[in-house]
Amino acid sequence: MVTLIDTQAQRAARHPEKQKRPDSVVMRKPEWIRVRAPGGEVYEQTRAIVKENRLVTVCEEAGCPNIGECWSKKHATMMIMGDTCTRACSFCNVKTGKPNALDREEPANVAKAVATMGLEHVVITSVDRDDLDDGGASHFVETIQAIRAATPNTTIEILTPDFLRKAGAAEAVIDAKPDVFNHNLETVPRLYLSIRPGARYYASLRLLERVKERDPNQFTKSGLMVGLGESKEEVMQVMDDMRSAGVDFLTIGQYLQPTRKHAPVDRFVTPQEFEAYETIALSKGFLIVSASPLTRSSHHAGEDFARLKAARESRQDHIGS
């Protein structure tokens, strides 16, 4: 007997709000986007640790193209607060709908997985939880504290939602003192209504600014997708906005369309254009920049954190000399 997988039904279950949208053409990826299929012994070990601790990873849920590379190094980005998001961004492959109650054992399970993997640097992200009074801020804090208790030498990077209209939520997370506070602006302001309708560009920008106001020593990071129809001038304006908010680290990567119901790719930005964006961004004062077709927020995060610290020290030495 042959069993056929109904991928259309699977898509409907993950993204019910998108099913009435017309299908869009999925553009063929250029050669510079191709990656190897995931697999191998270490990859399977990472997968087993994730499953054993009942964890969700953004690597799987968002369909990250770098999962094979990262998991083969025992690097996995934990996605806390469940696998269901209360937003419905048109670029994102994470399931949308009504989330379940928080798993109170999750912070301890994340910490256990971090210890088992022997991670020197870990990235913790989450779905949006607009249904919670604090947007999940206390769960972030508990997870940071659990990791610090289990592996005190592990540096912690968080990739947070915007905590829109959640008074005091961002401050609680900032005060937990993650080593890197990341919140992605994702796209240029003009495209927010179609790409990130549940968010507000200037609210996200203000969140990053508040991190620096409350804790100037905390590294801040933000990312952009390109290939959604933005202009070069709009990208450069976002760079300026980020620098005005004190953002230290910028990531820029190619948007890849998860399904025919998601926002279509406008074009594939060439590697040469990414190099130009990196040069421009560095000239604007970012400590470091990662810009390439396959750049994602947590890709090479550990190595980038070392670069980030070195860049700050170098700049401080230069100012002091």
C-alpha cells in the first residue's frame, strides 16, 4: 500500500489564515542558494537531544536552510513557549493559531539540553504570545536563569518578539541580562502592512533603543530579509534607523518563500549585492555585519558573538588611544 502525504492539508493546518489567498509562483532558487540535505551522526544526536527534552526549534519550525550545517555542529536555536504563534506574518513558516498553555518545565528542559550539547553560546527565540499578559517575558527570564544555573559559562543570546502593548515586559527581559538582545525588524517600513501586519516598525525600533537605554553594555542585534520588493535606499534608511537606536550587529539574508500561500519572492539578491550591503553597513558604524544569501539570525551565532566582543574592544581601544 502506498500512502500519499497531503501537503496541502498540512499547509492548511499550519496556516489556516492563509488558505484563501491565491497561490503565488515559487521562484526557482539560484545556484548560490542551494544547500546539502541534512543528515549524519552528529545531526541525529542533536535531533535526539531536542526530542528527548520535548523542545521546539526554530530550525525545524521555520524550515531554516542551514539546519544541516548547524545541527551537525550541535548548534540548535531553541524556540520557547510552544510551536504556535499568535501572529500571522506573511513570510513566516511557523504555525499560527491559538497556542497551548506554557510548559512550566520548559526552562529546565532547555537548560538540560544546553548542558548536554555542551554549548558555549546558545540562542533562545520564541513565538509571539499576544495571549499572555506579559507576552511571555517571564518565561524568557526563567529560561535565562535556568541556563545560567546549569551552565554558568554559556553565553546567552535571545531573539524576542516585540512585546507590543505589554507594559514592563521588555524591561523584565533586559534586566535578566542576556549577553545579546536580538529583535528583528525583518523588512522596511513600507512593507510592514503586507509582510508583518501584526507589528509596528517604530515599536520594534523603539524596543531595541530601550535595551541600550536600560543597559548600555548589552549587545543589541537586528536582522533584515531582502528580496521582498524593498529598494536599496530603503534598506540603507533602515540601517540608519538601527544605528540611531544603537544597534551593534546587523544581519541581512535572502527571503525564501515557505509555501505558495506565503509572500512571494520579488527577486534573488546576488552575493555581490550582499557584499555591498555589508560594506555600507560597516561604514555606518555597526560593530559587525553578517550579510549573505543564507545569513539567518542565529547562523554562526557563537562565532559572531566572539567577533562582536572583539570589535567592541577594538573600538574602545581606538577611542582610548
